[in-house]
Amino acid sequence: MQLGFLTAVMQDDPLELVTQFAAEVGFEALEVVAGPGGKHIDTARLTKTKAKKILNDLYDKGLVFSSLAYYTDSTDPRRRRQVIANAKKTIDAAVMLETDVVCMLAGMPVGGKSKMETIEQDVPKVFGPIVDYARRKRVKIALENWYATNIQHLDHWKRIFEVVPSKHFGLNFDPSHLYWMGIDHIEAVDLFADRIFHTHAKDCEVREHVRRRVGVLGNGWWRYCIPGYGAIDWGQYIGRLRDIGYDGVLSIEHEDRTFTPKEGLCAGLVQLEVFA
């Protein structure tokens, strides 16, 4: 497997400095933040000439793009048409930058609707045309399973892939979002093996003594952290990914406030190298 990271944590640095850091410390792939006006990849201004220059620099440093990341609330009715247009531009950019995965979010529940109702009534209107365009371009759309979005739990996952049944529609699998909710992330790998196109490497610390005091609906009893600094068994998780034939990236999503951006990425790299 390749070891990489989501570039959002270094959003204040130009892409050239991000790739330089990644190459120097030993990363192999980047999940690069993209979209119109994007700091690292501006899909509204990307041309074939610019893409070639970016790729030449990337390949000279021994790196690849594991995916383009276009994270936004996709189901907001006020922005739906623009999101579809932006997603198509990001898919075009993925082709130019020689990656076949675009990572997105499943959107937030529409006002007055549950997450399941939004999946059934609104998701097809947004992701139907996006996924069809991606299929024609030989690109896959991977949704991060952030709990706040419409794919909070596994029944949501099952339903979203029923209403948009394309083989080009799948997951950017993040075990940390499942772990703190008490959902079995290992069983989820088995159940959705053919939908895992990309993975986030993000751990989760659970503070049992705080949970016993405030309960599961309280705050402060869990937090996201660098791989190896939480409760997830990375040997088990990566082993299960190997069992299903996954050989893509482990992309560190750095949201650990106890580390600086570079320190956290380096610490995560050291931990993951043991297993990957």
C-alpha cells in the first residue's frame, strides 16, 4: 500500500512546498485538495499545460496523486447545480492529473428531512449525473463516511449505493468515524469491500472516564488523532484491507490538535510504516 496524506493540513503552503515536504520525509502519494479557487489545485483554472507541469514536478519527486479531494455540502438545494458543475470540473482535472479517484462528501441532511430521506429523495439528483460523468471519464467517486453527513451508519451506506448503484460510486473509508460511534469498522470493510476506493488513516482516542461521566451524548470523551495514538488496531485494519484485495493509499487526515501539521504527518508515517 502507498502512504500519503490529505493536503488540507498544509493549506497555507503552496503545492510545490507540500510535495517537497512529502518527498523528503518518505510519503508516496497525496490526496490533494481541489476545486474552483482551490489553494492546491484550482480546477477552474487548470489547463493541460499546467497539469503537465504539476505532474512533471510530482513524478520527479517520486510521488503520485491518490485522489483529488472536493469536499463540500453536496445536497444543499441552493448550491446543487453549482456542486454538480464543480464536481465535473474536478473529474476533468483528475483525468489530467492521472488519478482515477475524486473524494467527496455525501452532503448534509436537507432541512426538514432525515438522513435516510435525503439519501432517497435528494442524493440521486446530485450524484446521479456526477457519477455518470465520472463513469464516462473512467473516474470513481469516493465518499468519506464523516458521521455528520448523510452516510452516518452502515444502513445509510447500503441505501445510498442502492439509489445510485454504479460501480463507480464508493467510499473513502475512514475507520475513525465508525470507531467512536461503536460501529464495527472491521465488519464494515468486509461488507463494503467492493466499494472501498480510497482510505483515510485517522485514529480515535476514547476517554472512557469522561464518557462514564457525561454519557455518549456528552462532549469531550473522544477525539480524532494521528494513527497509532488512539484506540484503532492498525495492524488488524490494514490486514483486513489486504484480505479484500485493497492495494491503494492510506491517506493520513491530520486533525490532531496535539501535533503541528508536519510533526503529526511524520509521526503518522512512522506508525503506519510498521504495517504497510
